Amino acid sequence: MLKTFLKRNPRSLQEQYILRLFYFASLIKQLARSSVAPSIRFRTSHLELFRKVLRLKRDRGVGLQGGFSLIEALVAISILLVAIAGPMTIAARGLQTAFYAREQVTGFSLAQEGVELVRAWRDGNALLGAPWLAGLPGVCTSNSHGCGIDARASGVVNCNVPNNCRLNYDEGDRGFYTHAAGAPTPFIRRIWIDPVSGPGGNEAEVVVEVSWESGFFASERNVTVRSRIFNQYDNI
């Protein structure tokens, strides 16, 4: 009877599968109550029940092959978000690392420039016939806040206030970092000069520290360069 019903009323594979399940479940239930095989009347009554169930589903707009449920949609969206968030996080972290590497290279170059500025100061004193560390005040010693030496302007800046030694970028042809007017940068450079063999000695240690606030890591970063300079013009 079920085969005849399915031939007369074509259904999808899912509907046929469900009908067969209902049908065989009913047969098993009937056989459990009686040892007599189910009658044609019994089969017909259950087929009528299947017809009513399918008709009720159609009347209510509920099909056996419906769309996605809300939970399925939420699960799919969650999986999609996880799949997108991973690569985006990796890309963002890569950009942060690249920007920090650029800041670190700039900071190291500015620190090395500070050492070269002290050497240039020494060479200038040699040309003038003055003591090799002349003109460098006590604020440049290690027991102070350090000092700043400008690449273009003469004089020494006291770093007792951090912003005094903030470097500004000169947007001219050469692009100097100076303590004069210019576009403010996050870099602050402090220089310490300490004679190694006493005030009248021919050797001194130069320590240059460049610090900056890294916008990506929300913390202060710094680079320190140490070097020794000598009074190489003492016997000339």
C-alpha cells in the first residue's frame, strides 16, 4: 500500500524516507499488540494519517525541505567571524611590528648621531685650540638629567625638563632632527659625557639615550648607545 501511495503521490526523497519510517513504526507497534499481520484497513488508515500530516504541514507553510534555522545561521556566522578574525589579527600584529621596527631603527640612528655630535664638538675645540671638552656644562655629566646637542644650532640644552630635549623634524631639504623649530616627533634624546680618567684626562665615556612613546604598544621604548672618545689631538 505504501508503494502504491508513493507511486500515485510522488514525493521527495526526504518525504519518502519519513513516510517509510512512520509506516514501519506503525507496523511494529501493531505487531507488538497482535500476532496477526496488519490488515489492509489498518494500512489504509495510517496512510490517511500521513496524508493529513503532510497536508497540515503545507497549510501551515512548513515544508520538509525548509531553509536555515536561526541557530544554524548564528553558528554559520560565528564560524565565518572566527575565520576572518584570525587573518585580520595576524595582519594587524604584522603592521604593529613593522611600525615599531621603523621607530626602533630611527631611534638607534638618532642615538648614534648623538655620539657623532660629541665627536664633532671635540674636533671643533681642537680647531679653536681650546680644551677638548670645553663648552660642555655640568648638565652633561651622569649625575644630572643629561643634555641635548643640536646638529644645526650651537649651544647645549638642559634636559631637566624632558620636552627641552624633544627632537623636532626639520622638513627642509636635508631633514634634520633638531631642538629648534620643526614638526614635533615622539623622540627625546639625552646625552651624558663623563671623563673616565678625571677632569683633565684624555678619555671620556659618552652615553646617548633616545626614548619615545610607542603608539602601538602603549609604553615607553628606548635605545641606548655607549661609546668612548679620546683627546686624540692632545699631542698635535
